[in-house]
Amino acid sequence: MVVYLDAVWVLNLLIDACLLKLTAIMLKRHTSRIRLWLGALVASAVVLLLFTPAAFLVDHPLGKLIYSAVIIFVTFGFRKLSVFLQNLAAFYFTAFAIGGGLFAVHYFFQDASFYADSHFLNTMNFGDPISWLTVLAGFPILWYFSKKRLDQTATRKWQQSTLAGVTVQLFDVTIDAKAIIDSGNKLSEPLTGAPVMFLNAELCQDKIPEALVHVENGVPSSLIIDELPSTWQKRVAWIPYRAVDGTHCMTLAIRPDRILIFVEGSQIECKKAYVVFVDHELSSSGDFNCILHPDMLLHGKKIETAS
């Protein structure tokens, strides 16, 4: 059997570089390209080491662990032990995840007879049933897939950390909602500068006048206000905003008696704010049904700690 050692080494160099890069992305570690490639060079050198008398150094599990620690030290350095161990554990996690993914891809496209008849699965032989084609084609796909899953996990974690419970009190109407704190929401009432929040009208059912519900692409009319009870008319305001297509529009908002926000164990009261009721879902996954203005938390009054 002919072994093209240079090709095997180059393939391992690229794979190790990608694994280290994925580790850095997962932990949000900043490392230079030089250190990243030096770490990949050290990692891929194990291929050459296996054909030397020093191969026994990486045959033992302890030797493999020490060698992995050297790779992490070269790539990320050493600041403190807890961070170093976290880097090492994440490196093993990405390696096992990608390696297991490659095996799963190969298993998916092979029938059972391949594994039953394969001598590669014998512990007395070297090699594995993962073909070069599977590695070359499957690794970039699995790397990209893993990165996207990590991004989505980070996004959902960020969303969960910015979610808050909300109670809106408007006359004799009380509405409970689950809100997201949107730092990109800069909408405010033009005269007073009061922040504007958005609330899914489905939560209100028949508790609010239908005229208050903002219909997507609907054309506002001054006659809408005339349809409201007189006590409600004193609370409404027209809010100008820019639609996605760039056109300038108007929507109707109402000022509630107060808004209670429950976030991070605290209860915040906001009395100077407006609510826009929308007729469509604000989250396709149902994670939230209300969008808060960040100023409502910044300028709200902390009244008590939620127990």
C-alpha cells in the first residue's frame, strides 16, 4: 500500500486549522492568524511523528492529552488554568463533533455489508472507513453547519437574556406579554419623546377597540379616532414611522396608565410610554409577542425586586 504522506499531512493541516478556528468562534477567543496556523502546524505534525521512533509519545492517552495541551498553548496561550482547560475541552468537543459527523455521513451513504466486511474496523489494523472523498467534501459542509448552529445558539441565548415579562394596564384592561428588548427600536412619540412599544393585538382579544389595531399596509384615517370612546381619545397619538420600503407612514398609539416590566429579578414601572397594537405576529417562533423600547428600562422607575 502506498501512503502519500505529504497529502495526508496537508489535509490534516487544513482540518486542524479549521477545528482551531471553530474552537475560537465557539468560545469567542481572539487569536492571531500566525498563532492559529502555528497551532495547526503542531497538530498536523503528529502525522509525521507516527512514522518516527518517537511515535510512542502519542500512542498513550496521556501522551495524546499532553500533545493536545501543547496545541492549545501554541494557539491560544495561557492566561489562567480555568480558561486553558476550557479551551482544551472546546477543542476536543469540536474535534469529536466534526469527526462523528463525518462518520455519520459516511455511514449514511454506505450499506451494512460495507461495515460487516470491512477489515478497517478490526482493532488490529490501522485506518478507518472514512474515505478521502467524504473528508474533502464532508468536512467543509460539517464545519459550516457547526458554525451556523453555534451562531443560532448564541443568538437564542442573547434573545433569552433580553426577554422580559410585561404587564400593560390600560383603564380596566390588564394585558400580560412576553417581550424582547430591542436596541434597534428608536420609535418615539414626536411631541413628548415618549418611547413606543409594540404589542400583539391577539393578546387583547376584545379588550381594546378595534380602531386601535395597526393593520399592516393599512391607510390611517382621522376618522379612526372618532370611533374610540371619549376617554380613550385623550390618550391616543399619531406616531410617524418609516416602512421597510422607505415610505413614511403613520400609526395610532395609546398611552396606558402604566407598564410593568419584569427583567433580571427586578420590577420596573414605566408611565410615560405609548403602545402600538399590531395585527401580526412579532416572532415567527413564538418566543415573544411584544417589542420594548430600551429607554423604557433606562428611564423607568425600579419599584421593587421580584421574588
